[in-house]
Amino acid sequence: MSESVPLKTPAPLFRLLLVLSATTGMVDAASILGMDKVFTANMTGNVVFLAFATTGAPGFHPLHYIVALGAFMAGAVIAGRLWRGDSAPRLNHWLVRAAVIESCLLFLAGLLGIAGDRAGLALASMLPVAIALTAGAMGFRNAVIRQLKVPDLTTTVLTLTITGIASDSRLASGTASNLAARLGAVAAIFAGAAVGALLFQWFGLAPTLLATGAVVLVATMVFVRHPQMAELQRK
């Protein structure tokens, strides 16, 4: 039986996952700074914030967290169905399709913001739709990356990665295995969040989402053209 990813992750796939990790930071910057403190890439925070909102804590709006959680799950469901229903054997073909879908959702969220500004609509009136589109894109991404089963490069979550850095370190009598990948994932999301925060401060929410979608699409198109990527098969 062929495997979707060999034991040693090919360099172009590793680099693509690092870039996608950086876009997670960009999305989080856009959503937290511009979407009423909503996480659209990571759902743990939304569950906690939803709990705050249900207790009446000021500054937390339950609808936004419910929308984010629901859209994220919907995106993951769609990705799962497409993965299982797609007979294309090549992983690079699937990654391109997934990048197009994710980018389109991010582009739609960004264009919605631009259209709202031109129409003079308040951001609050468009926020649930922008949250749904962005969270749906990230739910779709999470389901896609989950199928690759590349350790320490989920592109969205760092808790287990940081735990691995510490628990497998020399200080913990470990072998410091996979340290480069783990540090790379942390650095990528940090850098992406910093870039996203700057883009948001300089240009606003819509351009940040548009830029993120463009990075996802261009990076995928570039890295899947590598000869090593053509050899990978979907499981």
C-alpha cells in the first residue's frame, strides 16, 4: 500500500508546511485584532471564550464563537468528504485543489470587507460572515493537513509541538528528536503573526486576509512543482 507521506518528509513539503504555518499566524492576527477577539484558526480559545460569554463576562459575544466553531467544523467536514471521494492518486494535485478552496474562502472574506467599506456598512454587520468564511477556510486546512500525518507540522497548533521541544530535550534526558521541525513551526507561526499584525495595523482587515490567501495559493503552486512532490501518493 502506498503512503501519502514517507517517513522522512520531503524538503518541498516540509517548506510548504512551514509557509502554511506562517499563514496561520497571519489569520490569527486578522481574526483576533479585527474580528472581535475570535480565533478562526485555533478552536480551543473559542471554546474558552464562549464559556466566558455564557457567564456574562464583558467583551465576549457568544454568537461570534458559535459561528467560528460551526464554520470550522463545516470546513473540516467538506475537506474530509472531498479527500475520501477524490480518486486522484497524486498528493500534489490534491494540495493544489485544497489551496484553491482555502484561498477562495479567504479572498471572499477580504472582498466582503472591501465591499462593506465602500457601501458604508459597519464592520459589526458583516462580522459573522467574515468569521464564517475565515474559520471555514481554516477548518478545511486542518482536515487536509491532518491527512498528511507529518509530525510537529500541523500548521495551526503549537501546544504539542512546544511540549515535545521540552519533554524530548536533553534537559529532560531526551534525544531532542525533530527539534529543527518543531522550532521551525514555532518560528513560522510567530513570524506570520507578526507580519499579520503589521499588515492589519497598516492596511486593515481586508488586505490582511487577501494577502494571506495569496500566500497560501502561491506557496502551494510553487512547492508542488518540485519533482519530489510528484512522487508522493495519497493514501
